[in-house]
Amino acid sequence: MISNTLLITGVNEGGILENSFVERIPIILNETEKMCRANDLDAKQTMHMRLLAEELICMLPQLLSYGTGTFWIESDYLKFEFHMKVKPDRVIEFERKNTGQGAMEKNLSKRSMLRRICAAVDNAVNYNKARRADYGRQWSLASYVNELKKTDRRTNEDAWDELEKSIIANLATNVTIDAHDDDVEVVLRKDFY
């Protein structure tokens, strides 16, 4: 089952949210709840899906700073995927974002999983635009967590702290970011089984 596909715009080049973006937020949440009802999810499962949708909404200004995006949800029995695909029409230098100039810098704490995911999106966009080897083409939350588990907790205390406090890391089955063709796609997966 696939939800309605929404075209999402609304962040201008100055990083300012426009009304068209704000108007999409309740539509995204309504689509999420419709998918929950259509798949007979219970109250707790529905709450988890809504929390994940809200976390994705927090990332949208960062994603949309590159261009127009599309959003949809797919389900296969008790497996769900939130999809956000952006076709970048401009590149915002990663270095500029790290200095506090980016749209999301004001909204995300310095240590958060959302910031880490947004940095992976930056890398994917830069990969697509420059095809440079020093930027990443793919990123996966599951791979990141597996690599983190191989490290000493004391030497990576900040990374462990952000992981433990993250709604996405605790509720999502996985998050993947993939640069392919001219698009960058974020897929947030949640499996209930």
C-alpha cells in the first residue's frame, strides 16, 4: 500500500520557511495516521509512527534547502517506509553549514542524531553534484550503530549519548540515505513484528 505522494516546497535560498511548507505538516501527519488506520495498527504503534513522522518533519527544512521534494509512505503488512526524495537544484556547501549558517543549525542541538542524518544528506547531495570521492554516496543508521558498538563507550561518550536520546535511533528500524542519479532519497523504515 502506498500513501498519497506529496510535493513539498517551502524553504527559500535564505533558509527561511515559507507558508507552503508549514501547510504540509498536518497533511504529512494525516497521511501517517491514514496509513496506520488502513493497516490496523494499535494505539502504541500509531504513536510510534507519528513520532517518526514528526522527526522526519524536523529534517524537512534541511532537505528542502536543496530543492523541491516528494514525500510518501509505503507499507507491506507491518513494515513501513517513510520516503523523502529531493532533486537538488542548488548546492549548499557543507563547510558553511558547520559554521552555523545553515537553516537547520538553529533548530537542532549540537549533538543530535537528526544533525548526524542531515550531515549525511549534505554529503549525499555533494556527492551527486561533484561526484567527489570524499563525500558519501550512501549512509545507513544501522551501519552507523553497528560501527559505534565496536568502539569504547568512554571514548565516544557524546556519540553514545546522542544515540540513546534519539527518537529515531530508538524507534526506527533503519534510516538510509542514498544518492542516485540526480536525486537524494531518505528512507525511514519501521517494522512492527
